[in-house]
Amino acid sequence: MFAGAVKARLPRISVRKRTKSMEFSDPTERQLELKALMSAVATARDVVAFEALYMHFLPRLRSHMRKLTKNVVAADELSQEVMLSVWRKADQFDPQKGQVSTWIFTIARNLYIDSLRRRAPQFDENDPAFVPDAERPADELMIAAENTAALTEALGKLKEEYLAVLRMSYFEEMPHAAISSALGIPLGTVKSRIRLACEKLRWALQETSK
């Protein structure tokens, strides 16, 4: 089985030893601990640190993948493949650019999309649906650039807690349930933060346009 082959390539995880809980009440403390563990894996190939990440994220990945695939076996295989990628690519994680959870769930999303592509039928590259759109007029491009600059400025005014849920929901296209698992916050909190973030963003854009 594919899952068995993936497990064979993962570092040996102890089933007798339990790592300390990372279910901190303070999300900031949790994120700092996760980044420290990733750093240990990246720089020292620390198996104990990887075990802590594995125990923390694997249940969340399985739940997320089962909702996407509707297939327990496929979900478990993809979850194992994600953690194998985390082990192999740990040195590619940049703690200055985002949270560990966002990085791992981005890997999960990409692997899921790859799995869909492998099962998808071949398409005709000459199909009109795949032909690039015609170039936009210069005035439209200028307006788009101005809108992009205003949006970037408005996003820069948001607090990280609001920016994180917006980024994961709209830019990374993660479901609300996956965001809840990734950030370790209730689903209701995810929805309320997205709503408040959109309101704050709308207000900031209005102020920018004055």
C-alpha cells in the first residue's frame, strides 16, 4: 500500500513516548512552539521535535482530507504524504513569512490538487476554455494597479489575527473548518474574524480612496 511506503520513509515515531501537549490557551505561545519545533527539524533533523509536530498535525490533516476526499483510505494516505513532505522540506519553512500551520496546510492543499490532477482525464490544450484572455487595455491595467495598491495598503493596516484568516480563506482557499484546525481556534471564531476582517478592510479601502 502507498500509505505503508510513505510510513517507511518517515522517521521512526515512538508509540510508547508521548510528547508534551501543545494545546496552549494562548495562540501566540502555540505558534512560537510550533516554529521552534520546525526549526529543530530543519536544522538538526530532530526526530522528537518531528514527533511533536506529527502528533499535533496528523489528526487535523486526516479530518481535513476526509472532508475533501470523502474517502478514508485516500485521506490517510495524503495525510501521511503531507507529513513526509514536512520532514523532507522542513528547511524550506520561513518563520518570518507565516505560521507553521499555514505552511503545512498549503502543502496539504497542493498535494490534494496534485492527486486530483493525476485522476483527471487528459484535456485538449486547444480547447477555448484554456486559451489565454486577450490583453487588457492600458487604462484598465492602470486602474487595476491602483486598486491593487489600495488593497495592499488596506491589508497592511489589519492585525495579524484578522490578516491570517483572510489570507487562508481567500488567498489560500482553505475551508473554514481547515482554518479552525490550522489555527487551533473554534469554527465560530474563524467566521467572526473573517466577517470583522472584511468590515475593517472595507473601511480601510474607503479611507484610502478619500
